[in-house]
Amino acid sequence: MKVRKLVLTATPVLIVLGALTAVLAWSRTAPVFSGTVAITFTERGLDRPDKKISVTDAREVQRILGTIHLKRKDSCQCSHLHEVTFLKPAGQIEVSICEHCFAVLGAKKNGWYPHVRDYWMPTQFYSEFRKLALSRTNEHWHVQP
Ligand SMILES: [Zn+2]
Ligand SMILES: [Zn+2]
């Protein structure tokens, strides 16, 4: 009887501890991009339709993933025109980008985005994006040539 009561009181505490541990682990570990089957770059248009470039070729996706080396940075309040979606079978990772930010929004779960984690934009990744954007010569993406 005593043991049972102890278990019942301990359960909510364990649940809270478990959630806390998950949150802490999540904020410490870098996002996992492996398993990505498609990378989509989007330019948000305020008064025009969004522009999109999708990379679905498996080798091309792997090559681009290979350019992502992340280092944490503090958030800077700059506004971003571009987003990158990493599509994985289990969901997707949304990243908001500019020339110096790589802000991970995390996988959307039940309509909820986990906190943004800010990283420095990996130079090579941005130049891959710029190359793709500039190759769409008649779409006029907002990237520096
Ligand atoms: Zn900034
Ligand atoms: Zn930025």
C-alpha cells in the first residue's frame, strides 16, 4: 500500500523531469538533417506569390546537406525573406535564413513550432542557395550576385 502511494506521487514528477530533460537535450543538440529527401528554398513575397526552388535529386540533397556545419549564435532581430524546408519522412524542419543567420524553427508538431535556435549561416550552404537562386534568371530572387 505504501509503495503504491509512492509510485503514484512519483509519476507526475517523473513526467515533468522527462519533459525537462527532453527540452534540455533538444536545446543542446544540433538539428538532424540526415534522412532529408527534399530541400525547398522559398522566398516570401509580400505582394506577390512566393518563389520556390526544390532539390529532390538524392545526390544533390546529400551534397547540400554536407555543407551544413552549425555554430550557435545569439539571435539578431533581422528580417528574413528566405526559408528552407528540409523534408523528412517523419516530418520537416523549417529554417529561416539570411546571409548570416540559420535560424532553426524545428519540426512542427500539432501546429506548434518549438523555439527558434540560432546558428551562423554556413558560408558554403548560402553559396549553394545563391547559385540556385541566381540560376532562375527570370525570377529575380533577392540575393546578392
Ligand atoms: Zn542579423
Ligand atoms: Zn538574419
